[in-house]
Amino acid sequence: MEKIQHYISVYFKELVQFLVSTNFTKSVLTVIAVIIPIAIGVLTGYTEIGVAICFGAFWCSPSDVHGSQRHKVLGILFSGALVMVVSFIGGYLHYSLWLSLVILGLMSFAISFISAYGFRASLISFSGLLALILSFAHTPDKLEIYEYSLLVGLGSLWYLGLSLLWFKINPKGQTEEVLYETIGNTAKLLKKRGTLIDQQSNRKKLQESLFLLQSQLTEQHDILREILILSRKNSGISVYNGKRVLVLAQLIEMLETSGANPVNYIKMDDQFKLHPEFITHFQNLIFEMANQLQLISEIGNKPNQIPKHDGLTALFEDIRIKILKLGKIKEAKAYEAFIMFQNLLEYQEKQFDKLKRIKWLLSDHDVASEEFIDKEILKRFLISQDYSPSILLRNLSFRSTIFRHSLRLAVTLMIGFILGNLFSFQNPYWILLTIILIMRPNYGLTKTRSKDRTIGTMIGGVIATVIVFLIQDVYVYAILALISFVIALSMLQKNYKASAIYITLSIVFIYGILQPDVMTVIQYRILDTLLGAGLSYLGFLFLWPSWGFQEIRKDVTKSVEANRVYLSKIADYYIQKGRVPTSYRLARKNAFLETSNLSSAFQRMTQEPHSKQKNLNKIYELVELNHNFLSSLASLSIYIQHHTTTEASERFNTIITKIDENLSVVLQSLSKEATGDQKPNFDAVISFEKQLPKFESDQVNLSADDNGALKRNHQEEQLIWEQLRWLFSLSSNMMKLTLSLK
């Protein structure tokens, strides 16, 4: 009974979250933007005008995605301009079948090619493709083509007006949703990191899921940066935004700290084997911090429900006492464990400090204006999109993924158009619509969407058939169509299969209102979807496919380059000390971003056919080495930022130089210009690695009186030399691996 109540409680909570989500509110907004013009048009006798405005509103709605309000407005306006032009050209597509085929091919290629300008441009491109395909479905009878296209443009302005009105009503909705989702994902990240401490866990599987989660968090950090930084008022600092920016800064640092370890996992396992009780102690600590973050993400903007520090403070005090007891044991191995556990504890204390800071910022406390981060500094962390024509020129090549995708899509649409007309399908444009909804630049997503679309349509068809047999009432159909359409739009990004089910239901119910023979509609809907899905899948396989192994070297190169720059900034800071420069933080951000992009590229590669997964095991090993390299950099970075360190020795500079030389060889090996005479002397590399300094606990005078400064020096020595040895070893392994890649 308790389990049932728990499941009901969880389900109810998820339902409430779904109903207040921006995806749901946007779908409701889209339906309002579509229904009102049609309703007014029908009531006033100007149905065609209502339909044109409705189309314009619906076609530009995909551009209304997470981001700054300015970018949203520009995206909707550009979508409106594009669909207006496309509607004007599309109005003349019915005069000649073969001319329509040529125009369809040329225009679909040109519109799809706009995606070269990035994510938001790809949504504008999708709006244009929707307008192009649906121009085959509707031809205005009473309106001139130019009148119809102008009304379509008016529809986009109508949607923009509704979007701006909703922003005025709920200006914080988007920010709150993305922020608390990010906090929730940070909690998941901490839990996975806590699980990794135990060597009994499935580390390979955990690492793979961590790669995905880190990629997702990096994307969310970028979205939050854009929303918060570009939304700040020029006339002064918004306290709300300023506090959220500071929360974001803490979350970014938590991502970095979560990957930091005083030693690599192999050495950590050795110490935990000797002192297994500390596995539970550290896991309890990390899990409790994760639970508190999870609770914050669930309660939302309710300061009075933010959890207290008491439980965590007690856990920290308990483990601190146990580590101090370990430090009093006069044995070399125990002292080494003490130094490592003390460093690990201090990393967790830094996490706790960030957690406390997040709680404080989300409470009702006032924040002094001097604490806010300068807007000009923040802008340097935004990724600006280049919109120059040279981007299109650079992509006019078969080496470009976007060029091949655009050409592939255009040819597949032309084939679908020919088949739809050749075999006299009831609605040939449904085939084309299915193709633009499914076909994506990468194989994995195209395959998944083909499968989900087909399954979703068939399930929707079965459900619709049952309902149509049981109910013959157009008013019920209208209500069900409306509900199905709202749910379909709101689930489009989260669950494509479920979205396909509800899209099918809404279309069937709409046709159930317009014509009596609904069963025929269901049959053709399934046939059109099967044909469109099949063409999309086969089109990717045989029309200039873009495989991961052709692009992965570029992603590895970018990630290694970013890590190399980050290493350089860390070394400079360790030498010079003082205030952490902005260039240091920018290097850190870029290293995490490029490593995240590499993880995403590798995931896409794993979804491709086995015959195309060339060097997959070596690529995975390279991705893992690169992640470990960044984790080690994070360990160094956090330690030197939060501790008063000694002067950098000449030996430190020498090791940094050698690691940099190894990374240089890695980059040369990855470049196409690499030649056989660039192979390094591996005997010299092995010899140098053997000579690297390390912390020797058996050389410490354990009989001496406790000396805090001495122990602090030992902590620094253990961590710095351990990380440098680890970084050199990782860079050497990366060098060997890249030289062996074909």
C-alpha cells in the first residue's frame, strides 16, 4: 500500500512539473495562436484569412526555444520572414508537377543549408521547410498569393505578440526551469561521482553515463549564461538575475570540483582497501550533498523549504575526527592514507561551501551590489555565433556535414514527392512532412526518430481506431484533437515516440470532424509514415552519409587543444599566484565545453552501424584518457586556487613542459599532415616518467611532534606531484594511442 502511495505521489509530482513546464505552456500558447485566428475567421466568414494567419503562427513557433528574449524575438522574426517568402513561392507550385519537383529540391536544399549558422538557425530552417511542405497541402482560393503570404507573415507577428505577452506575465519561468533542472542534474552528477568511489561499482558504465551527464550540464550552463547575461538591464543590475548568475557560477565550479580527486582511482582503491570504512563515510557525505541539491531542485523558488546544514555539518565533523585519528598512527601507509583522505575531504568541503552559497543566494538574503559579477566580464563567457556569408561559402563542400545533410534531404524529399504522386497517395505531403521531421544530420538520431515515429504512429492509429468505433461525435473529436495536439507539442523534445502517438491522434480527430471516412485516413496516415520513415533511413545510408569516424579526429583535437591551454593557465597561476584571472576561467570553461562536445561526438559514433565504428575501442580509450586528463587538471586547479602554495620549483616547470610536448605530439598525430618521422623516443619518455618525483610517506619522520605546517606541505607535495605524474602518464598514453590510430 505504501509503495502504491509512493508511486502515486511521484506520478502526481511529475504531472504537476509537466503542466508548469515551459514545454507545456509553449504548446498551449501555440494552440491558442492557431485556434483563435481560425475561430474568428469561421465566425466572420473569412476562413482563408484565419487559416493563413494560423499557418504563420504555427510555422514560426519552433524558433521559440530556451535562450535570451532578444534571441527569441529575432528568431521568430527571421522565421516569419522566411515562411512569408516560402509561402509566396509555394503558392505557384501547383501549376506544373515537374517544375514543382525542381523547386522543391532547390528550395529544400537552400532552406536546410541555413542550419550552417547553428542551433537557432536550424529551427528557423525547420520553419521554412514546414512552410514549403505544407504549401502542397493548402492553396488559397479567394486570396491572391501575395495576400496569402503577407497574412502568413502577420501570423508570425501574432505569435510573437503572444510570446511577448506571456513573457510579461511570467518573466522568470524559463530561468527558473533551466536553473532548477541544472541543479537537479548537478545532484545526479554528485551521486554518480560518489558511487565511483567504490571499486565494486561498474565503473565503465558509470563513466559513460557521466560523460553524457557532463555534456548535458555543459549545455545547460551555456543556456543559463545566455538567458541571464543577455537579460541583465543596461540601466542597472537586476538583483534577481545577479543572484542567479552567482548561483550559476557555483554550479559551474561544482562541476569542476566533482571531477577532482587527490589521486587517480587506482591509487585511491589501494587506500580504501586498507581502510574500507572510509568508503561509506565519504559516500554518505557526497550522497547527502546530492540529496540536498535534489531537494532544492524539486522545491523550486521556495526559500523557506531550503534544507538546513545541520546533517551535513555533523557528517563532516564525524569524518574529520576519524581522519585525524588516522593521522596519529605512526605508520607510513597510514600517514599516506591520512594525507590522501585529508585532501579528498577538503575537496568535499569546497563542495559544501558552494552548496551553502547556493542555499544563501536562493534565500531572501540581500546581496551587496559589489558582489555581482561585472557584465562586460560575463559577456566574454558567451559563445557568439558568426553570421557572415563566409560560413556558407566554407560549408559549400562535401567535407561539410551540413552540406551533405542538405543535399541528402533535398534528394530524399524529391523521391518522396515522386512516389507520392506516382502511386496516388491520399495526402502525398504527409510523406514529405515525415521526412523533414525524421531526417537529421547524424545517423543515430535519424534511426531513432524513424523507429519512434513509426511505432508512435501505429499505436496512435490503433487508439484512434478504437475511439472512432466507440464514439461518433464531432464535438468529442474536437476536444480530443485539441488535447492531443497540446500534449504532442509539449512532448516533442522530451519523448518523440509519445509525441508521434498524440500527433497521429490529433490529425485523425481533425479529419474525423471534416470527413466521415476516418478509417481511410488512419490507413493512409500509417502508410505515409512508413514510407517517409523508410525513405529517411535509407536516404541517410546511401546518400552521402556522414559517419562519426570521419569527424571524430576534429573533436579530439579541439578537446586536447583546450586542455593544453587550460594546463598552461594553471601552471602560470601556480607560478604567479595572486588573483584568478578571467583568462584562466575562460580556459577552464572551454576545456569543459570541448570535452563535452567530444563525449557527444563519441556517443553519436556508438549509435552507428558496426561496420562504420572504426577504431571504436581506441577512440573510447582516447575519450576516457582525455576526460581523466581534465579531471586531473581540475584537481590541480581547485587545490592551487584554495590553498596557499609554495613557490613553483624548476622541476615543476620541467614536468609541465614535458606534458605540453606530449600533447603537441598528440595534436600532430591527429592532424592529416602528420608524418612517420614525428614519432617520439618512447624509451626517453619511460625513463623520464620513472624519474618523476613522488610523495614518499616512508621517508617522513613520523616520530616528530604534530606540525600543522609540515602536514600542509605534505598535502601539497602529495597532491601536486601525484597529479603531475598522472598528467604525464595520461599524456604519454594519449600520445601512444593517437600514433597507433589509422
